[in-house]
Amino acid sequence: MPIRPENRWLYPIDWTQLSALVRFRRAGSRCERCARPHLRRVAHLGDGRWWDAEASAWRGSDGALIVLEGGVSLARVRTTRVVLACAHLDHDPGNSRPGNLAALCQRCHLLHDAAEHRWQRWWNRYRQRAIRDLYEDPRLARQRLAGTQPLAIVGRDAKSHSDDGRYR
């Protein structure tokens, strides 16, 4: 997965080489959790079970060979192109020890980072609310909470109308 430019400074200078070493040499171009092969199109059922063309068998979400009872409906089968990424198991980009890194496919990486992503969404909403509380006009906040249409707030220098149409 690409690294955002604002987070690039968190990673070591040799991250590209370190990531390639983990993904291709140590993991053998396969996901270390489910064994999906890198840069291959894989048929899957959407719940972690996928077809391993090399072994001519179905594999589970943990990479173990499985037998599907009753066959598979072709309508349920989808395909995905697998791309391996090097993931930090403790979510700290500064900790690049080999034991903290794992080669994961998109599915395994998203499952591994799910709690971190939930926390990040909460934190972003919390920050936005805090900034809005600091800088938003309290009258607009009351109107938003009441569910009414916000009225235009007129500055001190502008003329405003009273309810009977006269200028104040």
C-alpha cells in the first residue's frame, strides 16, 4: 500500500528494500496468513475461502486446504488480484524489526488493521467536532442541534433587518 507523503518520515530510509525482503524473500511472494500468491488473480467466495490453482484445491482464510461440502455456486465466486504489502504488526511504522513485519494480502491487511482504522475514524470525528466547537458561532450550533435551517449570521458592519422590515 502506498505511504502517504505526510507519513513518509515515520518509515526508515531503506523501507523499500526492507519491504521487498519481507514480501519476496522471507514470505516467498505469498501472504503469510492465508497463502494467497502475489500479483495473481484469485477466485474467492468473499468469506476468506479461495481457490488455489497451483494445488487445485480450496483454501480457508488461514491458508489450510479445505473441502467444500455440496459444491460451490458459480454465482458466489468472485475474483481479486492479490497484491502483497508489508504490514507493521504493532501499527508503529518506526518499529521495523523483522519480527514486527509481515507480508499480507489486501484482505488480511485490512482485517489486521480494522481496529486501528475504527480508532482513526473516531479520532478524526472527535478532532473535527473539537475544532468546530472552538471556531463555530454558537447560534449556528444551536440551530443545527434543533434541526432548523441555519439563518445567515450578519456581521457588525452589515445592515440587518428587524422582523418588521426596518433597518436597525
